[in-house]
Amino acid sequence: MSTAILTGPPAPGSSLDGDLRSLGFDVRRASGAEEARALLAAVPAGERVALVDSRFVGHRHALRLALTDPRFPAAAVSGALAAQPEARPALVRALTAAPAPTAPAAPDTADDLPGALADALDADGVAVHRPQLGTLVAAVPADAAARHEARAAVDAVDDEAVRLRSAVKAHDGFFTTFFISTYSRYIARWCARRGLTPNQVTTASLLTALIAAGCAATGERGGYVAAGVLLLVSFVLDCTDGQLARYALKYSTMGAWLDATFDRAKEYAFYAGLALGAARDGDDVWTLALAAMILMTCRHVVDFAFNESNAEAAGATAKTSLALSSRLDGVGWTVWARRMIILPIGERWAMIAVLTAATSPRIVFWALIFGCAFAACYTTAGRLLRSVKRRGPRTDRAARALADLVDSGPLASAAARVLRRLPVPAPVAALLGAALMLAVAATAPVGSWATVGAAGGYVLLAGLAVARPLKGALDWFVPPLFRAAEYGTVLLLAARSDVPQAVPAAFGLVAAVAYHHYDTVYRIRGGTGAPPAWLVRITGGHEGRTLLVTVLAALLVDRGDDFTSALTALAGALALVVLVESIRFWVSSGAPAVHDEGETA
């Protein structure tokens, strides 16, 4: 249990003690800083501690936001401060430096000790989170009249209604906002009152999606209808888990990882289910399924790379790059149109569910391909225009993030050391490498050693692209170009080989590699950097895997099933390595938990 220390004499008629206990705090009282310091020393080092002014008047949810959110080392509102274990030493220093009162103070004139301590923590280098309260009240009235006014303001606002509204993301897609969140927030509250956790709801969403994929794999019309319905149910649960986390402030590192990765697992599993169902009807759509997965993943990489390259843009640069967006946001209908046109997960899953129930898997995949292609063109064009207007180089942090997203292996690193003096812009080298690899893979006879030669050239150009820090205006293009080259090569070689089950094996291989790339993004967003260097080396980097697949094709395509077996074994080995390391990291790391990261729901 966490401990709350009430400072100063109690205010008459206050419900503060009960509010704090309802939030899970053991309440103790201190007359001033010296006694508060003694009580703080008695609290176990691994527990959260809160200091609250006894005169505090406000909503319980305002206290909840300031005192129970696990994402921040310290947080405060007027009259209340919470410190996690990592901020406790700074809090002790601030209490030690707090001046002792020279004479007893009247209850209505005592200083706001939590507020003074929050300022001291900021000055000591501990960032104190101050939540946006909106219509919620958090105040330390100076006299009886101000206390009466504050209590009237509290009574005028429905605390629970605000809490429910704040459980929903501020910026969501049209479908999610108007067709899901209108009722999913109440499901989240129902779960919270029964002690369910966001992780349990996330797992239920995954299981529902896997059942939906199994229904689609039957190849029957009834199975497709059930799959569409269950996919929508899974999405409702997917929205509910984040809303539950925000409603109950139950954030966790594991929850952030599950929430981020399960979306991809659900979608890929459903694609596979559709392809299996179509095969039962004699329609082979595995190539379309793999193409849809590649297109969606590359589109996400464009978003990730651009955002990371501009994460520290500030001042005039940020204002210039966002000027057009700000003007469009001033026109009401354009906000929803722009959120829908990028085909976020809500609109995408709704489209998949409806088309699955009403049409065929082939139509579903073609709709996905056209929709994702249009969205990719729209978002990439906008990002290109913003990048052209940008002034000044990227920061070292942005360059490091882009280099991590590239996923260069030992071969590209060696080539980079040799070719470092060649003055070729990184996007040009990456574009040439991707174009060379894909063109040869698409035109050369399958199994030809010309494809292996092209892969060798791709290795050199991949090294040239990362020979210098990625600080150019368009260097964020480099990661998506290499994703397209690697994934596209696997697709082309498998599809053109005419080897039985080669494309399903390629689907598994790309899914495993894509998970590795998504995991890299989530680590960077968590502030923990890229996966360890040994993992990148053992998985070969994008250029090493591309070269390996071309060699396997040259050696094994003429031997039929051996090529499929090789792709399957490679997929299994990569999946095992990246999953084990990913699970180890996210279970044991101290990465911050942010449920709102990732694709717009």
C-alpha cells in the first residue's frame, strides 16, 4: 500500500482522508516539514509516497491523476504531490531544505508545502508531471470564503463523467470515435469495477482475433460471417484495454508491449486465416496476403521513421512543417477526412470485417492493397513536403534512431567503413539499392545467380547509405526503402518460384522479420534504444537476410520442396530468436509504459 502524508491542521468537513484511502493510500498526518520528513523516512524505500495539504479541496479524480499514475517519477496538482521510489531521494532533500516555521500558523495562512516541494523537485532536476485537469478542481483555499467557492466548483462538475471522457483518446479515428468509444468506455468501467486489468483485456482481444482467424480458415460463408463479427469484437476489446488503463491509471511496461505487439499479431493471423480459407475454396491468395502485409508494414515504417527524425524539431522549424496541418484542422470536416483517409486501424479493421462477411478473401486483400497504397502515397507526400521545408540538420538522437531503424548488419557495416568517403546522399544510395534488388528479383530467372549478384550490390549500396550519420532532410526515407527491398525480394522470389507452399513460408518469414522491426520501434519509443548489437548481428541485418534468401533460391528452387523447407526453417529460427529476446527485454526492462503510443486506434 502507498502512503499519503497530510500536512498541516485538518480542515473542517473535509473528505480528504476518505478520498485518499479509497485511492489505496495509508494516511498519516504531519504538522510540518520536519514531521513529514520523519514519516517519510519510515515508509519502505520501494513504495510511492504522497504529500497532500490538509486544506486541499478538489475532485477525487484530480487526486488520482496526480498521485496514482505510475508513468511519472513525480506528479503534482495544487496542494498534492506524489513521488515514486526513484524521486524519493530528491523529495528528502527538498524536505530537509524546507524552512521550519518560526511560530504556529493559522490554518488559513499556512504555506502550501506540497506545492513548494514540487517546485524544489523541478529545480533539483526531477521532472514533475502536472496533469491537465480541464474542468476538474484542485485547490488550496486561503480562507473560508475561498473554500466555500472551491467546494461549489467541485459540486458543479461530475467527477465520474470527466473520468469516463478522459478514458478515451483525444485524437482517434472516425470509426473508433463514433462507433466504438461511445460504449467501450462503459465496458472499461465495468472491467475496472470487477478488478480486471488492461493486460487481461488485451489477451482477450488477441484470443478473439485468433478465433476469428480460425473461423475465416474454414472457407465457409458462415465462417466468414462469424470471422467478421469476431474481428469487430476483438477491436472493441482492443479499444477497451487502453481505455481501462486510462480510466484506472493501470499502466505497465508489459501492458505497453502487449498492446503494441498484439495488434500486429492479430492482423497477420487474420490474413493467414483468410488465405487458408480461400485455399479451401481453390483460390490461392497467399501472394496477395503477403503483399498486403508488406505494404502496411512499409507504410508504418514511413510513419515511424519520419516521426523519429523530427522528434526534437522545435521553434520555427516545427511551426513551418505543421502550418498546413494547422490550417486544415481549422476546417471541421477536414479533421475527420484526414483521419479516415490514412486508413487507421479502426477503419481498416471495419473494412476487413465487413468485406470478409460479405465478399471473398481475394476482394478483401485487393481492397487492403489499394487502400493502404493510397494512404501510403498520401502520408508520404505530406511528409516529403514538410521535409523539403525543414531547415537545419537532424539531431544526433534522431540520426541514431534512424540508424537503428535501418537495421544494418555486419555486411553493411563493413561496406560502410570502406565506402565512407564516397559523397552519395543516403536516400539516393538506398533508392538505388532497393531498385536494383527488386528489379533483378522481378526479372531474372528464379534461381539465377544474377539475383545473388544483385544482392551483393545491394549490400554495398546499403553500406554506402549508412556510411555517414543520417541527418539529411530526406534521410528518413532510408528505413522504409530497405524494408521494401527486403520484404519485396522475399515475396518476388517465393511467388515466382512456383514451388508449392513457398509463399506461405515467405509469409511466415516476413512476419517474423517485421516483428523484429516493430519491436525496434517500440524500444526506441520507450527511450531504451535499439535491440542489442548481438541480436542485429545474429539475425544478419536486412542486407544479410536478403543475400541469404537469394542464395537459398539459387541453390534450392530447382529442388522444389527444399526451398519451402529452407524458408520455413529460417522463419522459425528468426521468430524464436527475436521473440525470446523481446520477451526477456520487456519483462525485465524499466522502459516507461505508454499505452497511447502506436497507430491511431
